[in-house]
Amino acid sequence: MDLFGVFETKANADGIQVENQVEEEVSMNVEAEEKVEAFKIIKNQENEGCIHEWYTPEDYQPLLDKKQNAKQYKFTLDPFQKVAVKTLESNESVLVAAHTSAGKTAVAEYAIAMAKRDKQRVVYTSPIKALSNQKYRELQQEFGDVGLVTGDVTLNENAFCLVMTTEILRSMLYRGSEIVREVAWVIMDEVHYMRDRERGVVWEETIILLNQNVRFVFLSATIPNASEFAEWVCRIKRQPCHVVYTDYRPTPLQHYLFPSGAEGIYLVVDETGKFKEDKFQEAVAKLEENVENTRKRKATEGSDLFKLMKMIQERELAPAIVFSFSKREVEGYAIGMQKLDLTTPKEKENIETIYKNAMNCLSEEDRQLPQIQLMLPILKKGIGIHHGGLLPIVKEIIEILFQEGYLKALFSTETFSMGLNMPSRTVVFTSVRKIRW
């Protein structure tokens, strides 16, 4: 490991101003000399900090039926949320592109509330089981009648709102399941996964196979070609698709480097996005001083990371997530951190109670598994482990403990990075590439 990257989130950011832009045009798409039916492209700045554009078939007739609001919020909606909600009430699909923590989930919740009001069925899809589990818990608290369908578990599959991975929804479409015939709305979280070379086809096939009457809510923080995607949905589904996006980041980032063998961290990108060349050069120079040590990777990584985690604790930058790209590294780093004690006696007691209550649903034989027995002492130190090799119930309880603030340091593979809403203040990457050459 040559250097660690530390991304620390900070509060209170100034909104990013977006230039006014009002534009309307008609696009004729011609492919292989075959004329495709025309559709409108409309771009309109609705509010400051929010850009709204949409694609609609020329012959589309908008819905004029006005209904009572499906959901009341305890807070004032941001401009992009207001535009997205208005679009949903028009019974039209929308792609919401906004930074992490900007409030995309509020739009999804409104779509679910609409389905409940209109006695329709809605499906919420996510790319991974961990995110599906989290959304199931959140939506069950909000709406009550919510089901979960993953490869590990099926709960309340007759609910009006079903949470599942996108692969499960595609399998249902392949089988001609009765459930998908009743679906009116589909919410696709982390829809930028459609760009993934291996898994992207799942999202593409699912969108194509769903009934033409189904409406979509697409959520993403990182989709680069939102307009192109909306145009594609409009063309293949013969229905309007809106794009609502904002550059405002409610939790701006500060980027730090921790060179191997160093005593401190170097701020290389501040909260305004400005790159600090002088600090970067200082970090590189420090790294070159320790080049001989960095060649002895296994000997230095643990001590560097321990030093970094201790500094994070002292500067009150926890909770922290540490990403490594192998299960072995994740477990090794977490076990090496046990000299740190990050929890109070009361927190230790609560962690033990929550963990044992969850494990009581297992058989006596399963409770004796090494994974079950060895995890609790680590958790009581305020340290968690999360990767695909853990039992589903262990992963879920670790997610809950971290979400509730009992875990101060979580060591994870990339399975924990895909859209989960977790109270992390600092993120550490132990490597800048997944495959080491």
C-alpha cells in the first residue's frame, strides 16, 4: 500500500448556482436510414440550483387528474424534490440525479406513498442485498406493509411495496410472475449500475421487459449521461421521462492523503473542490522518503493503518469506514485494531444485548460457528467487519449497529459502498486500485 486516501465529510456548504437555461427543441432520430417517431426535448430551469428537462413522445397526452397529496413532509422540500414530486403526481417517470445525502430518498418515498394512496403495487430495487435489507427496515417503519425478496430471505411477498435486488425482479419477469403484472411503479436505486460491463444488462433487460404502463423512479448520484438515459427510456417505453438534477452537495468533501510511514495527513482537495498542489507534492515527497519501507508492504500496512485510526479517534473524526478490496485484508485489519477500545461500557452492554438477541433465532448448533463466536468481542470494541463471506444475519446486525452509532470503525469490502445510508464522517481507502500489479 503506497498511500491511504481519507475523505472527510463536512457540514454547511454553499449552494452551487446554475445558469438559467430555457430551451425547447424537437429531435428526429434516424438510425440505419430508418425514421423513428419524433419526440420533444424540453429543458427548463424550474428553480435556483435545480435543472429540469424531459423527453416526451409527440402524441403523448398528459394526465390532468388532480389528487390529494400522497405524503406530507415535516421539512421544506428542496427545489429538485418539488419538481420531482410534481412529475410523479403527473404519473410520469423521473430520473433524479443528485449528490449523496441530497435527499433522493424523499422522492422515492413519495412514489411509494402515491402507490399506497391509489391502491397500487410498487417495487423498490437495489443492486445489493445489504441495501435491500436497509431499505426494507426503513420503509417498513414508514409504511408498514412492506415485503422483502432477496436470494437469502423472502418476507411478506404479498405486500403493496416489495424491496428486492434488480436480479430478483428480472427473474420474476422471466417467469411471468403474477406479482410483476400488478406493479404500477418501479423505483431503481443506484441506476448507474446499468453502465457496469457485467451486471448492466440486468437493469437494461428489466426496464425493457416491464409493462409499458409501469412508471419509473430512477435514483443516482453518479450517472454521467442522465439526458441520454432519459431519451432512451422515452423511446423504448413510449412515455415521458424527466431528468431532475442538482449540483448542490449538502455534505462537501475534504480529500486527504496519508503517505505510508508518515506521521500526519495532507489536505489535497478542500471542501470547495480546489486541488492543493503544494500539499500533494509534500505528500509525494514524504512517500519517496519511505520508499524502502513501502516495498515491505505486509510489514508496514498494519502499523500505518493503526496509526491512522488512532489519529481519527483523537481528532473525533469517527465513525469511519475503511475500504479494502479483499476479505482477507478486511478481517486482518479489523483484528489488528483490537488494541483500540472505541466504546463506552454502556455501549458494550447494548452491543452484546442486540447481538445475542439477533443470534437467538439461530439453532444451537449454528450459534457455535466460529464466525458467530468470534464476532462479538470485536464488535464490543466498536469495530465491525462487512464482506460477502459473512452470514446474512451477521451482516445485517453489523449494518444495524453501525447505523445506530455503536460501531466507530467499520472494515469492509466495496459491498458496503453501494448506496447505503450510513452515518460515516470519514472514509479511508487502503488502496487506490482493486487489483495490484
